[in-house]
Amino acid sequence: MQIRLATRGSRLALAQSGLIADALRNLGAEVELVRVRTLGDVSTAPLSSLGGVGVFVAAVREAVLAGDCDLAVHSLKDLPTRPAEGLTIAAIPEREDARDALCARNNFTLDALPAGSWVGTGSPRRAAQLALTRPDLRVADIRGNVDTRLARVGKDLDAVVLAAAGLHRLGLAGAITQYLGTLDMMPAPAQGALAIECRSDDLPMIELLARLDDPGTRAAVELERAAMRAVEAGCAAPFGALARANLGDLSIHAVLATGAGARRSIVVGPIASADELALRVAAEVAPLRGLRVLIPPSGLADVLEAERTTVNTQAFTVTEPLAVRPFVQALTEAPDVIAFTSARTVRVLTEGGVDLATEIPLGTTIAAVGDATAAALREAGLRVGLKPTNGSGGAALAGVFADGPGTVLIPGAADPAPDLAEALAARGWNVVPVPVYRTMPVTSVDATIADAWPDYDVFVVTAPSVARAASELLDMPGPPVVALGATSAAAAAALGFDVVGTATEATAAGLVDALVALRKEQS
Ligand SMILES: NCc1[nH]cc(CCC(=O)O)c1CC(=O)O
């Protein structure tokens, strides 16, 4: 049989195509490599603007579909999980090493790299896992083929992370200074595996290629890819998975980096139930996947996105800073305590030109309602002396105060939630509220958000003013509400929302915990 094999011209593509050509020649076929230039090879525009890795794949696929060639060899990890019409993956040969490898200067391992070292990778999966194991390293976003990436080690980079399989196939195993374990660096789904594709109606070719198929590899990589699909993680998501077939069983380890940390899963079961295994993995690493959430814009939205929820953002309020002079004036009275009720307050004062670290009298105690506020205060150079030991919010903060007398300054919104002031007054404190910003409701809501309003699984209420604005602008009772803190929960409930959950900590972790608890309840 005379076979024409479509290949890209990159060194890795030629090496991989050559391997398969040789394997086919061993089976008695005559094989000719036909080079296809792809837009991805010709253009210097960023990959994402060309439609992602798919541009490399599209041109060789076209050559096969058009009948100019009979088959193409792909790195399976670069193939979209959606099947290509008219084509079939007729063989997945035995997998090369699936691991990622560190190629570092000075023979460094990941542990030994000095703090602050620059590590090159263009992969969000690799970057996220590096940040988890070695948060003290710096990651450089690099592109290009394996040779160009490797050439930068010892020049502007201290190390790069590359697939061991690619390095092996290029004869570059000598550049590897450490094979990375899956706890530090879970590989991409199907990493190290090749896919041989031909036309779905080319039965003689399908029959020939079947002899190169390794069923164990196929079962493992298909499970990894099914898990990726179930997580709704595209190739840009920080998701890694490695499965192994052993007798009739499949085991899979998977990781999804979620911003602050990562969720991991290990699942084992019979090959016949691979679909169910993929769903179990997805449920463990991405328990919130697919949840439709509406939330005001902030860093919280990014965290929910990393958790694979479907997030829409809509601003319901705008902050209007007020003059800072009343606050600065109040400082001259040397209050015993200043209680900060939001990171926003800290930001408004700092942006208003107040240098909190030098202008607040030394003897004044700084109090914060929760972690986010405390973090903002520390960033402004203050030492936080008082914070709730259990939970967060105004009432929780008042709980850790000693009884008065004394004076507490509370800078914040012009219409603050009354819980902190009331609780402190009841314990004998002289409470001095100082408005430093006003929260104004927006006047309209984006039309697509308004349309989708009844269909959201959760509306995250981050402040009483958010609930108030939403209740005025959109139809009530609206979607189920998860509130960020007890104060927001009470305000939302009073406005007629169905409050189905409350984050005990007004932080990303607290919100995620509340949503996960809700999902568990509902399933
Ligand atoms: N994304 C590029 C790519 N596609 C396949 C390989 C290596 C071979 C393989 O993983 O099968 C590489 C290079 C790399 O990630 O280091």
C-alpha cells in the first residue's frame, strides 16, 4: 500500500510523523511524508487570535479530508475533544512518557531553583501548578517550538517546563534535569500520546491503522479527555489528569487549580464505566461546574470562573468618595479604636490622599470586620489589633470588644449597616460614624442580564446596597440568593429574596464554601 502522510514542518511534527511512518513501513506499507504549511506556522500573530492550537491541526486535516493525503499524526493533547467531521482517530499508539520535565540551568531540580528564578511556560496549567509548589518562583509566559524555548535556558530564563515525550522524540532527553512527579505537575490530558487520523470512510486505512492502536493507552487518554470535557475545562484551563489502564480497571488522578489552591481527585473503576468515572472526577475537582451565577464585578468573579461556574457580572452600585477631611479631623481627637468595616473604606481613604500609617495616632487600636478588610489595612501599612475570632461582620467584631467606655471611630458608608454601631453602643462605647463614601444604585441593568435574571442558579449579594438596587431594577423575587455575610443576608431577606445560603467569611473561600454546601444540599 502506498500511503501519503500529511505533516507539519516543525521538528516535533516531523519526528512524530517519522515514528508512525516507520511503524507502518514495518507493517509492509510504503509511506511518503507530505509537508503541509499551516497558518500557525506562517503567521506571527498571537495563537489566540488565529483560533488557538486548532490552526495547526486544521490544515493537515484538510489535506486528509480533500484526499490529497491518507492520514495525519497529531499530538493528542493538542486535539479538541469534539470529533472532526469526516475523520476518525483510527489509532492511538502506546504512550510515550506522560510527565512534564524541568530543563534548568546548573542542573537544578524544582526544589533547588533559587527563589525568584524565572521559569518559562505558556501553559496556564503548568503556571498554576508551579505557583502551588514554588510560589517564590517567577513564571515567564513564553511561546514557540521546543527548541526555541529550550534555547532560552541559561540566557533570560533559569528553567522551562516541557513535555518529556516531545523532548524524548526530538532526541533532547539530555536537557532534562528533573522528571516532575504528578503531585507537583499533573500533565495535560493525553500528554505523550499520538493520534493517527484518517477519513472515516477509508476502511482499508482504518484496518491497517488498527494494528498500531494500543487499547490501554486509548482507554486512559479517552478518560482524561472525558474528564476535561466534564469539568468544562478548555485547553486554557489549569486542569491536569493522568489515567492508567490496568487489567480491566482504569485509575485517574486529576487536578484543577482554582486560584487560591487546587482540588485533586483520584478515582478507580472498571473500564466499562469510564463515562461515570469522568463525571465523578469532574464533580470532585469542580463541584460548582456549570452553576449559573450573577455577581457584582470584583476578584470574586475570577475565583468563581476558576471554579468553572458560568459567571455573569453586573454592577448594581457605584461608589462615590466623599471628602476625607471629617475623617482626618476626627483623628485629632485621638479615638481609642478605629473600626474598619470594608476594604472599600480603606481604598477610598488611601485614594483620597490619607496616609493611614502615619496619620492615625500611635495609641489608637485598629479593628477590622474580616480578613479582606484586614488585608487591605495591612497593605496600607497598619497593624490590625482587633478582628473577630469567629466569622466576620459587624456583630462578630463587636463581640471581641471589651466593654466601654471609650471612643470608636467607624469610617464607612453614608448609610452604614447599623449592627456594629448598635452592638458597641449597647456595651458602653461612644460611637462616632464618619461617612467617607456614598453608595449609589446604578440606573439600569444590562439587557442580557435582565433577560437571564430569572434563570440564574444563584445571585451573590455582596452588600445590602446591592440587594436594594437589584430589587428596584429587576423583577422580584429574583433568583435564589447567596449572601456574603449575615448583614447582606438579612437585608436581602427583608427585600423579599429567597436567601438559600450565607458565607460566614466575607471572602472568596467563604463564598465558595457556601456555594459548595448549597450544591451538596441540592443533589
Ligand atoms: N503544546 C505543544 C506540544 N504538543 C505536544 C507536545 C509534546 C508531545 C506530547 O505531549 O505528546 C508539545 C510540547 C510541550 O508541551 O512541551
